[in-house]
Amino acid sequence: MLKALNYLVYLIFRAIWLWAKILPMSLGFGMAWVAGNLVYYILPGRRKIALRNLEIAFGAEKSEDERKRICRRSFINLCYSGAEFLFMDR
């Protein structure tokens, strides 16, 4: 089962890679923004870990809303980094 899941992830990555080769960079980064927001909402376990780490790092210095904003932006930034990798040859 794990082997099939890994292969599925590989196929999805290859499809994104090939699609990125024909997309304009602006559209690619727009899609990375959308993907970052989606990942933030569909991975509650990772979001919880990130928010807990931000609470440890900032404590009362940042409000809960500020920590949530930082967390969401870090997920978006991770997807931007992936998009930059896809467009590196340009």
C-alpha cells in the first residue's frame, strides 16, 4: 500500500513538473499561493505543530491572530519555494 501511495505522489509531482514547464511564471506563483493556503487548511496536524512552535518562540509577544497569520504565510512561502524550484531553469 505504501509503495502505491509513494508512486501516486511521484505521478502527481511529475504532472505538476510538466505542467509548470508550459505555464507562465506569474500563473505558477499564483497557483503556489493557492496551494499554500490549501495545505494550511487540509493539514491540521502540521498547522497545529507550527502554531505550537510559534507559541513557544514568541509567547505573549505575538497575539494568536498574528501567530496564525505567520503560520499561514509560512505554508505559502514553502509552496513559493517549490515553485521557484520548478522555474529554476528559466
